[in-house]
Amino acid sequence: MTQNNPTNRFYNEDFPKQYQPYPGIQNQMTPVPDCGE
């Protein structure tokens, strides 16, 4: 049986800084946030 380390399975690099005027619109962000809804 092999074990997977979950800390290595997902993207963990820094995301680029983004600026959006208020109100922020999620579909203009890169990558688009996943709110889990």
C-alpha cells in the first residue's frame, strides 16, 4: 500500500497579486475561486 502526502498533491505556489475595485467580481480573478457551493 502506498501513502499519498496531501501537502504535495495540490498547488502550493504563491498566487499573483490581483487588484479589483470594489465590489470584486470572482469571474475576473485568475484562477477563478471555488467557494464550494
